[in-house]
Amino acid sequence: MYQKNGCKICLQMMQKSKNYPTLTIIGGGLAGCEAAWQAANQGIPVNLYEMRPQKTTEAHKTDHLAELVCSNSLGSNRIDRSSGLLKNELRKLGSLLLKCADACAVPAGSALAIDRVRFSEHVTHALTNHPLITIERTEIVAIPTGPTIIASGPLTSHALAESIRNFTGSDQLFFFDAIAPIVEYDSIDFSIAFHASRYDDGQMNQGDYVNLPFEKDQYFQFIEALITAEQFPLEKFEIEIQTGVDAGKKQFFESCLPIEVLAKRNPLSLAYGPLKPVGIFNPNTHKRPFAVVQLRQDNMAGNLYNMVGFQTNLLHAEQERVFRMIPGLQNAGFIRLGQMHRNTFLASPALLTPTMQSKIRPDLFFAGQLTGIEGYVGSIASGLLAGVNMARWLSGLDMFIFPITTMIGALTNYICNSDVDHFQPMKANFGILPPLLDPPRHKQDRLSHYSQRAIQDIDLFIKQEYPFLSNPLSK
């Protein structure tokens, strides 16, 4: 780590920094801290603003930088797991926060779990002692002029959120996160499920949706399991979710209630609401189902489908148990499970390029969960990309867009090139990677091939495009 003690490389960096304006970074979380380190390592002077302890959030407990507010696990370290692959890429790219996390690891099998306090102390020490980083403990209430990276997180303060809303447009900033589960297409049982759209022209087993049909008895068994399943406890600031909120571009039904809340109001509410069978006929029985769950394609490759209208506050283990009672999902592979909580995120496909740069203001970048990238490691990745690209933009250099065959490239491609009308936050997963040309039959072999391809491509990218890893001051 750097020390502000006049070492040779520090003096070089200070000299180089005179050529650049000061970069403002808003947010001392994972993304903001990583962005600050990466930009400063390229000779950019940085003012990092963190509003805590002057102003707290509902979720944070301390005033530490890079505080982990949920789990202390950063997921698997295995490279044939999506989070492990992303961490492997970030280590290769010189991530500060991955270095700190590795130094603060606690026993957790193949997962990277960390001592939260030590981790935060390591990050804070590194940034405090960097010669080009100044930490300011004050709230930024409006988007500043000049080079700026906003990494204020899902609990962005009201004042800054309003400033972002005014900048982006009133319909481009979402304040609630109502995420439906995502299922692997190959795990759906198509001896039960079928393709169809409502009121189609009679073409059986065709249409834009995958349909999962309920018989009457199956439906009521599902409802009983749904309404008795255990839920996440709601924080005070999330209670209003129980009464319904607008979400995103209202791709769910108007009042965005958890599906279990709807079911508790009336056992038939789902059959007449998000699970209504109107206009759907089962080609296996030639009858209309009693109720039907519809799955909608979630990515361009067509290997991921989301469960329409299934925003939920059930525990993840309960979701897997209850949702596998849906006909056709008994062996479902869930890429993402549902959740509902207060969140702020951009309509990134309309606003950002894959470099994390604003489409309408070139000196403004965004990073972290605010962009729609979920998870600790994803936030770190977006911060690294924003920090590096801001430095390159200020230097007049071409900015980096990582290969979409890598996990970091696939994540940024997803948030910037998805269908904006159905855009929801996404974490690292193999389903967002481009399909393999000749995929192995067995799933574990496919995951290994995805990982091998990603590692090969990130290594080649680093060799050809990322030479400054070995010398922070080189271009």
C-alpha cells in the first residue's frame, strides 16, 4: 500500500496529477472506493465524498468506508462458479478491494468470507494513505460540475437522488427493487410446460412465453405453501412495500405487491391476477388451465427466463421449496431468486455506455448498485471499470470495454444493452455470458468451459490492452 511519505513513485504520481482536474467520487462503498483507487493509481487526483457519519442511512451501522451491510461472504472462490470467476478476473485486473478481502479472509470452505471490520479498516487505510486521494466526510446533495463518478449505492440520499432524477429524467430512476426469480431454460420440464402467448392464433407450442399450467388441486396446494412460507423480516423503511409501490416502468402489475401478500388477501387473487389463464390453452390437455405461471425471456441468448409477477419477500430457501411446486419447475435451476426492498437504480440501458460513462454528459460516470449491478463483487467490478475509464478519458485515451465472454464484460453488457422496459438489477451468473459454440452435455462441464474461455480472454485482453497493471503510471 502507498504511504504519504515522499517515496519515488508517490512523487511521480503527484507530479503527473498536476496535469489533471480533480475527480469527484460520491460514495465510500465498495464501488466508490475501488474507483478512487484505480483512478488515483493513474495519476488522477481524487476527492472521495462519503456522507457518513454526518448523515446515516437506514442500513449502515458504522462510518467505515466499504462497510458490508448484509452478508460477510463474497461468494465462491471456485472459478467454475460465477462469483469465483468474477473474483478471479478482478484479481488479475489489480483490484484493491479483492486484495483487501483476501487479506481479511476467515474460514468458509471454498467461499471468500471476510472479517467485516478488518476489511473496512484495510480499505480505509489504503485510501487514506494514497497520495492522490482526499476523503471528505460530507453529503453531496447535487451532481457536481467537472469529472464525477457517482457510486452512492441503493440507499442514495433523497437530495442526491432527486438531482439524479432531474438529470436523467423522471422515468429513468427507479426507487424500489421488485425482482422476480430467474430460471434456467434447460431446467424447465417441457413435458408439462409449453410455449404460448395469450390469444395466439392456435399455433400450439409457439409464442413468446413459457407457460406452467396448474390444475385446481395443484393451485390450492401451492397457495397454501406460499402463504405459510417464512419471509425475510422487513426493516422499518421497507414496511410500505406491504401496501404496494410502483416499481420501474411498471412491468409488474400496477401496485407492486409481493405475491404472497396477494395470495393472503384471497386464495383466488393470483388466479384472477398475475396467474390468470385467460387466453391460454394447454396443448397437452386442449383445455384452459385453472391458473398459469408465465416465464418471459430475460436475455438475448434465450437461456434465462424470469417468472412474471413473482416479486416476493420469501426467504431464498423457501422460494426454492415453494416455487418448485409449480408444474414444470420441479427441477428448476434458479439463477436469481426474488426480492423486494428499497433501492435506487438507473435505467442503465438508456443512460450508460459499457464504459460506465453517461451517454449525455461525458465527464460523468456511474458505478455500483446504482447502475443495476447486484452483489458485492459486481459492485467492485463496476467501480474498477469506472475508475480506470475515467482516468483514460481524462488522459485522452480510448476507454476499455471488456470482452463479453468475461464475467466483468458480460455484466456491463447486460446493464447497458438490456431491454430497458424490463430492466432489473442483475448479479454475476453464467446465463449472461454468450453461448458456447459447442457446449458439453453436462452442466458442470459447460460451466468449466465458460470459465476457461473467460480466463483465456481476460488474459489476452490484459496482455494486449491493459499494460499499466505492472506500472500504475504507464499509459
